[in-house]
Amino acid sequence: MALTNKFIEQAKQKLTKRKKELENEITRLSNQDPYQDKKPDYIDADPIDDVAEDLAHEDATLKSDVLEKELEQIIKALKRIEEGTYGLDENTGKPIDIKRLEANPSATTAI
């Protein structure tokens, strides 16, 4: 079943909204990363503070990595909308089930 223009437009709106949310969250995480304004180590001599900063940095980095991967998928899907290939499996060219696209508008494969 071919996707309707209405379905594609709704998917584009969802993807664009989610893209903005992800960009905002990635920025927020980056701003909260204690390594962003890291003082020289000799100023902060408390090892517990250093460990807390390391853990907070690792947490922010891991969360950002996951969000950036989702953002990449959304950008790919938006590009596919613009190219007219949205809803087709990027590997096989076969249509992606509409239920899969409803559940995950950034899906680029049928499975």
C-alpha cells in the first residue's frame, strides 16, 4: 500500500518536532557536562569531586550518544521524505509496513 501525502506530511511533522526535541536535549546535556568548563586539575584537589565530575561527564556523554544516533535516523528519514523515498526500505527498496512507520516514523528498514 502506497503512503498518502497526508501520512507523509504527518510523519514529517512528527520527525521535525522530535528532531527539535533531540537537539534541545543534546544541547542541555552538553551544557550540563562538567567538562565544559573544566578548571585546571590543580585547582580542584578533592578526588571525590573529580570522580563525581567524571561520572557526570560519562553519563552526559552516553546519553548524548544515544540521542545523537536517534537524531541521525530522523535526519535520514527527513532526507528520504525530501527525496521521495520515504517508506521504502533503504536496503531492499521494498515498502516498509505502515504500522511500523506509525510506530517509528524514522524507520528506514522493513525489519
